[in-house]
Amino acid sequence: MNKFTIPVLLVFSLFGLFGGSEKLQLQNENLSKRDFSGRSLSGSDFTGADLTHTNFSKCTLRKVSFREADMSYANVSNADLRQADFTDTVLYSVDCSYSNLSALQLKGQNLVNVNFDGANLSGADFTDCNLSGATFNGSILDKASFYNAAVTLEQLYGAKSLKDTILPFGSKYQSGDKSKDKKKK
């Protein structure tokens, strides 16, 4: 190694240029309108951050903390958000289309106008959520819970799959459910 090798390696590792995950600690920062697209940020902490209009499309965001952050109008399409923490996060009009949000805990969240089209929401918990204006066209909702959520059956029936999903009034959706079959005609 020559005298330039170590600084170059340091720069490459700081900016994730070796393909590894960057673990950012950006609590309470103003990151509005930033572009993080395509980055691997698993384990990062954005607690309390202003993430309005921020682009996280095509990111790997496993085990990321978005606690108490404002993500209004953020783009997290085509992202891997498994085990992300959205406790007390503002998620107004977020684009989550085609993302992996399986087993996500969103209990009691205000998810007005969120785009979940094409997303994997298997096992997600939407209990007591406000889903007014949210869309689920082509999404996978197997074993998700919408118990006591503000969502219409029409919103859910655009989904690709609803196997064993708990509907807002507490019953499980069963394949061949007559109310869904009527919608298909």
C-alpha cells in the first residue's frame, strides 16, 4: 500500500462504494428533499428527522428507525423496509409502492393518502390506522390486520392477494368471499 491507499479506502467506505450498508446516525436533522435513492442504509437512525419530500426509492432500509420523524410526501418506492420502526412517524402522502413492508407494525398510525400499490404488506399490522385515501392496488395483504382501521373494503379489494387478512370489522377474508367475487363481475 502506498500513502494514498488508506485515504482512498476511507472515502470509499464512508460513501458505501464497496456495496456495504451505510449506518447513518441523523437524529433530529433537517434532511428535507434529500436524495438517498439506491443506497443501503440498514440500521440507520433518522429519529425525529425532517424527511419531508426525501427520496429513499430503491433503498435497503432494514431495521431503520424513523421514530417521530416527519416523512410527509417522501418516496420509499421499491424499497426494503422490513423491521423498520415507524413509531409516531408522520406518514402523510408517502409513496410506498412496490416496497417490501412485510410484518410492519403500523398500529394506530395516520396513513392518509399513502400509496401502497404493488407493495408486499404480508403480516403488516394496520390496527386502528386511518387509511383514508390510501391505495393498495396489486399489493399483497396476506395475513395483514386492518382491525378497526378506517379503510373501505373497496380500497382493499384492489389488492392482488388478501389471504387470511383481518378486515376492519374483525372477520377474516377467505378466498372466494362473495363480497369480493361481486366486485370482480
